[in-house]
Amino acid sequence: MPALSPVRRRVASWLDRWGPVLPLFVAEFIVWLGFGALLPVLPLYFKANGVDLALLGLVIAAWPAARLIGEPIFGWLADRTARVPLMVIGLVVTAIALGLPLVLTSPLAFLVLRALAGFATSLYDPAARGFLTDSTSPDRRGEAFGLYGAAQMSGLLVGPAIGAFGAGLFGGIGFVFVFGAITTLLGAAAVAFRVREDSQAVRHHPPPALDLTEFPAEPLHVPRERATAGLGGMAPTTLVNRWLLAAIVFNLGGYIAAGTYEVIWSLFLESKGAGLDLIGLTFTMFALPVLLFSPFAGRLVDRRGGYGFIIVGGLATAISSILYTVVGDPVHVIPILLAEATGFAIMNPALYAMVAAGSPVGRSSTAQGLFGAAGTLGTITASVAAGYLAELDLRFPFWAGGSAMLVFLALGLLIGGRLIRRRPTSAAAPLEAVRAG
């Protein structure tokens, strides 16, 4: 047989490495196409249907509030049962909840449907991230989550353009709700038919140590040697370890900063004179650096550790939040947005690698659920506060979010200490039995 060209060899090597999780990346891309189409128009649609600013914050917060309840529970469940059915059910219910606001248009209906969508996505996400953690080798986890984030942002990059084009072609904003529901169903189909967990694979869930109980009743204090787990191949024996706790604090701060955007970003730009086309473009621009830099940043995290990436990413978020408020022309938010998105692109793989390092064997989805719940708690806090603060001044939510990011960045560094400056060795061994269908 003729020798493969260098390019074809690289492609073959990449497919061989990522083949087992490639269907999950494809599903994420498809799902985020629909989310990307919906995100720019949701606040405008809710406001046009009788939701004022204060109530808008509550409606937006219903989604993360449901996730706050669901993620730890469903993460715990995903470590004890097949993950693929959980992912499929979560996406199907999400699709229903995304489409129904076209039919049920009262503020109460919006609140209930947002909560349903949040609860459904909390069924999907910890299972998906736990699957990704357990099906990749420890020295590739940063890169794996970089690719995972890039798949999501690829959808976010294209979704707003499709939403704007479809709304113009079909004569109304209703297109984006139909499109969001259909793409989410397609994502469910991709997971159902292409993502495979070997039925013989067992995520060994270790019995608790003699001085520990099962989650969620683990003690708040653990011996120092256990708290420093994740180094030198030593596996954490409990979810209470400094890797995971620091990651949770960083995530909480990041989502307090970012949670304001879903409530007021479109309204903020509209107040500056931006149209729906520019608002949609800003979502696309945010996705672009994440798509370009996340996989590369993930590789660097695997080689060097994520300490510096977390600091730079957190500072980029905080500083950008302040700078937005001094912009006059809405077009000028784009360079600030690109800088913030670059910070997100390098910070996110580092955080996921830190969570993987702090995941005891057999507990990866539980750890991901707790990590995600911290983010949703931040989003709830920001969403509720943003609605009330925006009624006073649209700049106030940005100032509050940036300040919160700085506080939680400092707190996370204090909790992690010198430990998180070291390159983490992920605790949970990869499951070789995961294969592509």
C-alpha cells in the first residue's frame, strides 16, 4: 500500500486518539447551534411579551436554579448507571422546553419552561463531562476539554448567523425557537446512536474509607495527605480536596461575572443603539477565540499546569466587565469581547483539568456535577441581582460581576495554595472500555 501523506497520517493519528469521544464533540456542536441561535433573542423576546427587567432576572435565573438542584443529584446518578440514556433523555426534554415558549407566552410559563430546560440540561451535562473524563487519558484531559469547549463554541459561532438568517427568511423570531428545539433533538440522536459505553465497563466506585461516609455526607475536614491528592498519581479518596474546592470557587466567581450577560447583554447593546445583527455578531465574536485557542491551551495545561492560565483568564473577565461600561459606540465592545473570550478560552481547560485531578476514582460525574452546580449558583446570583441593578443603571451589573470575579479568584488561589501551582496528575484512571459505535 502507498505510504500516507504527512497530513493524512496526522488526521489518522488524531482520529485514532479522539475517535471514542468524537461523537460527543459532534453532539455538542449540534446542540450549541440551537443555543447560539437562541441566546441573543431570549431577553428581547421575554421583554416583548410582558417581562420587566426585575422579573427578567428571575426568569433567566430559573434555568440555573434548576441546575443547582439537578447537577449534584444527576452527577451522583451518572456515576452509578449508564450515562448515554441520561444524556439522551436530558436533551429530548431540553428540546421540548426550548420550543414551547412559542406557544406558552405568559411570564409564568417562561419561568416554568426555563426551569424545566435547566433541570433537563443538568441531567445531560455531568454525564457528558464524566464520560469525557473517564474515556481520556490523564495526560490528555486538558486538551480533551479544550476540544469539548471548541465544539460548543463552534456551534455558538455559527448559531447566531443561522438564527438571524432564518428569522429574516421565514419572517419572524419564532424560527430560532423551532431551530433550537430541532438541533437539540438532533444532538440527542447523535448521542443515542454514536456515543457508546461498553456494557461490561464498570466505573469502580470505591467503598468509603473507614473515617468517611458516602456523598453527600462527607466531612468538611480531611487529613492533609488526602487533601493533597492528585499529585504524583495519588488518587483523592474524597471529594473534599483542594484541587476540587479551588476549582469550585473559581467557577463560582466566573459565573457570577458571566451570569449578568444573559440578562442584560442584549438590552445593554440595544440601549447603545445596536440592532439584532450586531447583537448576534457579538455572540459569534465571543465564540471565535474559544474555538481557535481552547484546544491549544488545553495542550499547554497538560504540559505545564493551569495556574497561570486561571489567573490570566480571571483577570481578563474582571477587567473586561469594567471596560464595557465606558464604551460609547456598541461596535467598540468587540475588541474587549475578543480579549475576554481569549481569557475564557485559556481558563476553561485549566479548570476542567483541575476538576479531573480532584475527582476520586468512580466519582468523575459527581465531581463534575458539584463543579457545575457552583457555576449555576453563580449564575443564579448574578441573574437575580442583574435584573434589579439594571433597573438602577445598566452599568451596575458589570461592575458587580467584575468585582466578584476578582474576589473569588483571590479566594480560590488562597484555598489551592502552592498545591495548584503544580502540574496536576488526574486521579481517575481512564476507562479503556469506552469505544465509538
